[in-house]
Amino acid sequence: MKGILAYQVYLPHHRLAKEEVASFHGSYAGKGTKAVAHYDEDSLTMAVNASLPFRKRNPKAIYFASTTSPYQEKLSSVTISKALQLPASTRTIDYGNGLRAATNAFLSGLDAVEEGPVLLSMSDRRLTKPKSSLEDEMGAGAVSFMLGEGTGVIAELIASSHISNDTVSQWRTSTDVFIRQWEDRFVAHAAAEAVKACANEVLSTADISLDEVDHVVISGPSQKLSINLAKALRVDSKQISAMKDNTIGHLGTANGPLMVSKVLSESKPDQKILWLQVGDGCDGLVLKTTEELTSYQSDNPLSYSESTANESVSYSEYARWNELFEVDEGRRPGAPTPSAPALKRNQEQNIGLVGSECESCGQNYFPKQRVCVKCHQRDEMTPFSLQGKKATVATYTVDYLASSVSPPSIFAVVDIEGGSRMLAQVTDCKPEDISIGIEVEFSFRKLYEAGGIHNYFWKVVPKRGDHHES
């Protein structure tokens, strides 16, 4: 038995209302919102945050699927592995160039679970031209699956099928910032042919009929097209409940996995899920839930992200965060290009969030120190991970003068469980949301990009409720 052992969803804290998009352009307003990444988030940071709960499960491999990887030539899965403090021997593979990267990575991961569990993270932050037909639905987010075999599988794979269809329907070149799409009717016609053939083949392989499927997930190039494809297959409306959410938007490679995660959170044992992933053809998967699902509980309930989201994002903020137009950032020098030797030297500390702990008295430090200020022992330090440690705000400042894509800038002195104290930037937070003594959590973010190099580090976000999306 091979399949999904666990799942985790990361959704950005911010939502952009479709009415806000329409109001800016003076066009028709649809209903709902979409999840939008903050200025310091990209597909890599979201993948790390979605994967954090799985770092102690010791995956033997990390697969990363995305059409918006921060680098054209550099493995993001390696950075994810380092951020999760995994051994250098962990296998790392990236998948991209199409929405079927999600299912390609999923099936490849299942092929490899005999050597140990595989962590698969799917993440995207896709952009469209302002006022395009896709602008109000292209969202951002990440989903991570732990794949394995034997006991613990909550949803096993019982059949799969693949249909290739070389059609120019939705694409983006290496120099394009925005997604391009052909005329809707042509895209729908080309996709429908592949989806029907793929669905028939996978259902035949599983030896079941469409009526015997409890949940259907169709992830097409757009939400509207996905619903139309479900109608073309004559799927009952009760089978596509997970596809009707209008609060998140289309998450690219993470879109199908998000709906599968929603289905798993609502399913009972022995239910069948049909997952059709569209993109230059179609991949079809039939999953069957197991008794393990009864006792399974995700570390991050899907409902929580929605109940605490910031739904007051303006189109102006969204445009600045995504650099849709150039703004004056003040008369200040540009960010320096990160030093490759310095990034390598401080990799464990900055990417893994690892400090040091005194072997004699237990006092910990961040950044790393050689001399303990408490007991004065020298060079008797061991690595100390700050991930998962309780952190509270000791003091903070709100800076309205510093240049920022999302002003004002908030910095806090944070007390860490174990005795250390560090200066950290606060993100996903308004000035009225922070105060001395509140608990915060670490979130992997992008500091800046210069010279084509992305500089990543950890920021803190206010802890909201019993769980938090980071």
C-alpha cells in the first residue's frame, strides 16, 4: 500500500477581493477573494512553511514542484532541505514547466518510497497581466504531502493514467513575467478531450464507474474551466464540493493538491477520490482513503487560515508587492549583492535557523557565539535549533521612515525559549496587532533579491489562535 501519509497546507495571510480588482480597473466584479503572497514570499518560502511540520519525520527525499521557482537554474529542493535541517544525503529533485508537475512529482515520489518516506511540496505564485481575465483568480499557496507505504497511509493510490496533448493553451517563456493564455473556447476544447480520455482510462484501470467515486477533483488552467470540465464529464455537483471554494483562487501546481487536502479533511475511510490534473494533457489518479484517516489530524486545519486572514488588502498594495508597476523607494542605495562565500558560511544559521547552546549551563544564543556570557565557558557550544521554540516580544519599534515595499517596517526584540534573545523583522502584521508580551512564530521569508541572488532568512509573525499557517 503506497500513498499519502500526511498533508499540510500553507496559505498566505492576505486576501484580495475580486471586487477590489474590478473597482481598480472599472470592470465587472466577480464574487470571492484570492490568497495573495506578501512581498517577502515566493514559491520557495511558502513550500518551506508548508513543510515545517514534517522535518522530524526524516524524509529520505524532497521533491519540489512549481512553475514559479525562484531560479531557472538552481535547485529549490536543496534550500528546502537545508531549511528543514535535513541531512546532506537527502535526495533533492525539482519538477516544473507545467501544472502536471504536481502529479508527475507525486507519482515519482510513490515510486521511490520503498527507500523511505518522500516529502513532496507543491507551491506557486503565478502572475497575470493587470486587467486580464485570469487576474482575479490567480492566487498563491503551497501544499506538502508526506508520501510512504505500509501502515500510516491515509489515502492509497489504486490507479493512475496519463494522456499527453501538445497544445498551446497556457504558457510562459523564460523571459515572461506573466502567464499567457489562448482564447477560452480553444483551451476548453483541447482540455476536454484529454480529460475525458484520461478519466475513462483511470476509472477502467481502477475497475469503478464515475458514480462510485465519492469526490472528484479537476484542476484545470483556471477555476472556471475546471468547473466546465466537471460538467462535461457529467459529474454530480455533490462530488465536486471541494472545487467550489471562491476564497483562495487558483494555486497553480498546488491547486489540485489543495482540493485533495480539503477532500481528505472531510472524508471518511473507504472513500474514493478521482484527481484529474490538466496541463498539456491530463494525469488521472484514483485514491482510496483508509482507516488511518479516522485518527489523522493535520497540524494546520484548513479552516484556520480562512478565519484569520487579512481581507483588507488593496489593489495598490497587491500591485506593489508583486512589482506590477515601479514605485519610488526613496533616495537610498540599492541592496548589496549577497556574497556567495558568506551565504555558504552562514547557511546553517540563516537558512536552518540554528544557533548555539552552552554545554555547561544550557544558555542558548542566536546568532551563534563562542563564549557563554552566563558561565564564561569558551568553545563549548553545540548547535541549537530555534524552530518550534516558543518566542515572545520583549520590545519593538514601528519605523515609518525606512524604505519598504509594505510600510511601516516593524522590528522586534524576541525572547526565545531557552534564554536567547534576537532582533527579528515582523511580517504579516499591522502596528495595532503587535504588543509587548505577545507570542510570535518563525516564518521563512525572502529578505531581498540583488544580482540575481535571492537572500532568504527567518522573520516572525504573530501567533494567531491555537494554530498558524506558517
